[in-house]
Amino acid sequence: MIANVVNKLYIAFEFYILYRKLKSTQEGSMIREGIIKRIHVNQHHIKANAKDDGQRPVLTIKTSKENVTCNAVNINGPSKLVYSKDKPLSCGAKVWIETTSQVSYQ
């Protein structure tokens, strides 16, 4: 019985460690150079903020590993603005900024 409790505590601790790593990655202020990043505006959050005076972050930075939401982005290098009405992003965005440069955000 004690072994069962210890095992459950160990599993809970492992989940906590993974959660903290994920949270610290998302709360960081930079995504390194070399990774493709697609930055777009979340129109749903803009509308919801207007409706209930909310403070939802309206920008999304998509990479192959994560999505980060924020309200300000600084691109430290070249980028391109893309419009693709026939092949939108998985979230439905048809316009975005694409870059492999380092990106900082708030």
C-alpha cells in the first residue's frame, strides 16, 4: 500500500516537472533562430475582448513544437508577409508573417 502511494506521488511529481518545463517555455520571451515561425492575429480573441472587455492575448506564434500567445512580437531579422486564401494555416488564418529569425515576445 505504501509503495502504491509512493508510486502515485512520483507520477504526480513527474507531471508537475513536465508542466513547469512547458510553462517556462511559454512564459519565456524568445524563440531561437532557425525554427520556422508563423505569426498571426487571433480574430476570435479580438472580438471576445471587445465584447467583454477581456485581456486575451491576440497574437499567436506557431512553431512545429508549440503555439505561444502574446500581445507584442519583435522579429530580429528578415521575414515575409504571406496571404494564402487557398491553403490557410490549421487554425484558419489566411494571412501571417513567416520567419526563421529570432523572435522575442511579450
